[in-house]
Amino acid sequence: MEIGTDGDHVHFLIQSVPTYSPTKITQTIKSITAREAFRLAPEVKKKLWGGEFWGKGYFINTVGQHADVKTIANYVKNQGSKDYKPIHKQYQLRLF
């Protein structure tokens, strides 16, 4: 599990069991983090366009036949600008 920032967006490198869909994991993370951010800093919601914390889009890639965890981790770190900064690295996610 790693969370990093790159300019104007956030990268999550997540490991999960195959019974959870990547889309559902993404929706859950976006929902929980937005709710918690608004709880901790209610003034943020007023400054956002339409009060939305996260944008509608996201990119998901899974480990499989053509990629492994190292390949995807490398992609996350080298994607976009050179401003990537890891802000959280841990094997077990604990939100707040």
C-alpha cells in the first residue's frame, strides 16, 4: 500500500483480494477520504467547485499476465511530472 501525490492528483497503490472489485475499492476510498476531510476541515467543502472533493475520473490497473506489483509501482512513481512524493507507505491500510 502506498499513497503519493503528483502535482494535482493522488496515486494509490493498493493490494486486495480478488473478491473485491477495483471499482468498488476506489469508490469506497474516495467516499471515506472525502467524508473524513470534510469532517476535519469543513471549510474545504466551501472552496471546492460544486463541493466535490474528488474528480469523477480515475485510472485502475491490475496485476496480471502483463504486469506485476513492481511494474505498477514503477508506473505510479514515474507517471506524470517528476514531483511524485510518497506520503504513506504501509502494508496494511488503516484509514484515519
